[in-house]
Amino acid sequence: MCGIGGYVGLDEATGADVLIAMTRAQRHRGPDGDGVFTGPGFGLAHQRLAIIDRAGGAQPMVSPDGRYALTYNGEVYNYRELRTELTAAGRSFRTDSDTEVVLAAYERWGTAAFDRFNGMFALAVADTVTGRVVLARDQFGIKPLHLATGPGGETLFASEIGALLATGRLPRRPDETTVYRYLRHRVHDDTERTFFDGIRRLLPGHLAIVEPDGTATVEPYTRFYAEMRDLASRPQPYDTAARERFAQALTTAIRLRLVSDVPVGTALSGGLDSSTIVANLDRLLGEQSADAGALGPRQQTFSAVFPGQINDEERYVDAVAARCSDRLRVHKVYPEPEGLVAELTDFVRTQQEPVISTGPYAQYCVMRTASRHVTVMLDGQGADELLAGYAPYVLVHLRELRRTAGNRRAARELVRFTDVLWRLGRFRVKDSLRRRTRTPVTDLLDPDFTAAHTGQTLRVVRDDVKRRLEDDLFRQSLPALLRYEDRNTMRFSMEGRVPFLDMDLLRELWPMDNAAIIGAGWNKRALRDSTADLLPRKVHRRRNKIGFTTPEHAWFQRIHKSVREILSSPSFGSRPYWRQEAVLRAFDDLVAGKGAAETMVFWRLVNVELWLRAFIDTDPTPLLTGSGAAEPSVLVP
């Protein structure tokens, strides 16, 4: 994992300053090396976190004939197979890096190469003959890439928004539509718009062709989404053979993500997904597999635990550890709300855009601890969107059953999922019984702000499981989670890998009947079936999805004075997005036990305020680049 950046459409002197600013702002993404490459009107920059072929993979990398230059962030896990194919076609290689394979693949196949890559990537390829630069991002959007148009019509691009801001060539303005959708609908990262007006993200599976004058044309390159829809349209039985194919594809996906010349570890929440990865790696260690070499003699795994809290999963972590015995070392991390307050300044700047809850802070804490022991981390991100892990998917499943099989079949399935649906709605029931007043978020927002965005609605697929999962994988849900993980790992110069987001794994799963995903009272059917002899029963049969969260309600009770200080501040009151008096009244009711508003509502308000202070009210460039003021400004009193 690395940091990339560049420009198209600037003179050499101006471009040199741009590249310097970008590399300084993304130094944390690549502490092992840096480089630049310039040509007529364009420049590429690279910060390297050396993972594969640490001696030979320096970037930007130039093709043997000097025509193409590549700056690339990510890992292509099938690079060995592609290298074999390219070698057979007459290509020779100087290094053992996947970077050289990516460059050679582009030379041979052009943009068609991108759909041949099974992995995660964001890249820029410059053609020194035409002056054209092509940007591309992987099909899942695991690796980030942002672009913007500068004052002279040039295109600027970088892994992180902070690197674009650090150039000093872009205005710092909030994108109010994005702010509204985040506050009102609890969504973000679902379109190309970012929280910064004029800065957009390149969407998953898309490329941008940038002409020498800086004009950029963005378009999808992948056929993978159409392939998934085609596979889903011809469902095959979920039988013993299908289960075995899924299990084999998953094992292969996990093995591929062990390729590394630096230490590899895992994140273990105690849920089914991360436990599956940890248990598979433990089995490889037990078999003394050569694939497990980067794990060392013992697998290092890292867990956030919250003793005594409603969302604590320590008992599940301990159960997995007991099954794995002495081949696993568990590092337990104990995030605390006081730590959140103390580190909010750094956390907000790390993410660079608001996040949905305090949950990503727990991941931030885990990655900080992990960085002292390993450089690469595997986790279960994406499995919930792949295999219907969240409770709302049950409702989609029931509606689809009613539509396709009738009310009686849907009613029978409803009975099987009663306990899951109770967990989904229990807090609303309890609030109602205790006569707690529920304040709609619209009551907290400024009426003029709301009126200006009345056309912004949230549309979701309601009665087709696979279409809903596709939507969440590539647009609605997962992109935000991948952004959180990228920023949290890169903050501590680490690479995150996500085995469940494997194209070949999806190709095995998607033709299967929906029963492989959800049915007969269980979700994640294929995953449960493939791990029955691998996981402890209490983990394998879990039905209470928790996820990477914090005990937010309890935390807000402990830090309510700090939160209220932000909400009652003059700067918060000056914003055009909310009604400060209504917010304070609702927050005081929550703290007193009278209100039923979700703590995530107040977190979103606080996060926007702190983001505005960090990136809009003041110039973040000195802190992003390490120049200027030595001490960070304080966002939180």
C-alpha cells in the first residue's frame, strides 16, 4: 500500500511544487521511499510502503522502452499468473514485484488489463508520447483515488484529499449536498462527490482519461458488475458441490493475501467473518504451509474489547483463541471514551472526511497497536455485504420471498428470524415503553438548509437480496467502510487486506441460489457451512451481529460535558446546517434519560463541526505537510 499523486496540464516549475506538497502530505502512506517522474505537462509522485520485492519495486516505474510511467497503490494478487502469461508472450522482467507486472499488463492490453487484475489498486499511467494520463481504481474501490480541477484547468489527483489541499491550488469549501445527505440520511461515499466542493472520488471500477490540457473524461471500465447480474439471473442449486466450491474459493482468497515480504497479522472481532480468516490461517500454520511464512511462527491478531459493555465480544475472541491454542497470540486493545476526546484532533484529520459513528475510532486504536508488530493486516471487511450479514437484509429477504413464493412461505421464514428482528427493533420498543421522546433528525436541522435539499432522498433495493447486496458492495455501504479502513491503516503506515472482496470468490457465490446467502433462518449460509469444523460452536452459530462498534451510548454519558461543549460553542452555533437550541435540548434529554435520539445523530453533528474546524475554517496545509506550525491546533477543548 502506498500513496500516489500527480497532475496533468501544468508547467514544470509549478508542477514541481505540486509534487513536493503531495509527497509531504502523504508521507505516512509510504515511509519506505518516494519518487517522482515528470514529462511534458504531467507529473507523477509516489510514496512507497514496501511489501513485495522491497528491493526492486521502486516507483514511479518506467517501461523498458521509456514510453509508459506508472505510479500504483495496492496489490494485484494474481500477478504471478499474469506474469507467466506475459512471459509466454515474450515479455521479460527485471524485478519480482507486482508493480512491474501491472505496467507490463497495461503495455500489452491497455485499459482492458484492469479487469484482469484480482486485487486492490489505484493507479496512474502516463504515456510520454501522447502526454495522456490514465487513472483507474479497482472494482470494489478498496484503494482510494481523488481528483479535482485546478485554477488553470489542470487535473490534480492523489490517494488522499489532504494531498490535493496541500497543493494550495484548490478552494476549501464544504459540499453542502454531501453534508446534508450525511446528516439527514446517514450516508456518504456513495457517489463521486466528497465532503469538499470540487473534489471528487473516482468511483470503483472506473477510469479517467486525462488529456494533456487537463481535461478529464471519467467512465466505467469493468464488465464485472454486468457479469454478476448475469450470473445471478441463472441461479444454480446450493448443494454439496456448491458448498465445496465456495470453501475452496475462500481458502484460495485468504492464501493469496498472505503474499508479503513483511510481517502479516489479523484483526479479530469475534464475529464469524474475522474468526474464519484467523482460523484458516491457524490451520495453515498447523500444516506448516509455505503460504503462511509471512505470519511467522505465531499468528498475531488484534482485538478491540469493551469489558462489561453491551457490544463486548471478548468471549468470542477468547473462544477462537482457545481453539487455535499456542499458534495464536491475541493482542487486546481497550478503547476508552476519554481517549477518543484526547485523540479527536488526530482522528478527524486522519479520516479527512466525517465518519458514520465512533466505531472507526476503535479500528484506529487497533491499527495503532498492530503497527508495532506487523505491517500487513487481514480482516473480514466486506463479508456482511457479500453474505447478508446485517439484520436489515432479513427484511429484504422476507419481501423477496413474499414477492416470489407467496405470503405463507414468507410467514414461515419470518418465524425463523424472529430473534434477529427483535434485536433490530428492541431499542425502539424499550424507548416506547419508557416513554422516551424520539426526536427526528429533521427537527434538529435548519429549515432553510433542509428546504434547499428536498430532492435528496435515499433509495434502496427493498425486495431483491442479490441486487441489494450488489448495491451495498459497490455503492451504498461498503465504500465508506473501506475508506475508514484505508485511512486508519495508512495513518500508521500499514496495509489492510480484505480476503472476502475477491472477484473469483464472488464468481463462485453469485450463480448459487439465494439459499447460499440467506434462508431457513440463517444468513451467511455458505460461510457457516464451510466453517462448521473450523470454528467454535458459539462463534459458528452466532446470530447477534455487532460489528466494529463502540458502546457509544455509554461513552456519551461519560464524555457528555466535552460533547456539549462542542455543541454549545459559538462556531457550532454559527453554522447554517442545524438549529443549535434544538440540538442542545435533544442532547440534554438524551443525557438525562428522557430522549430516545440515537447517539449517532449527535456524533454526526459533532463530526461535521470538527471537520469544518480542521479543514475549512483554517488552512490544514502546514499540518498535512509537516511545515509551518510545530504544534497542531486544538479542535476539541
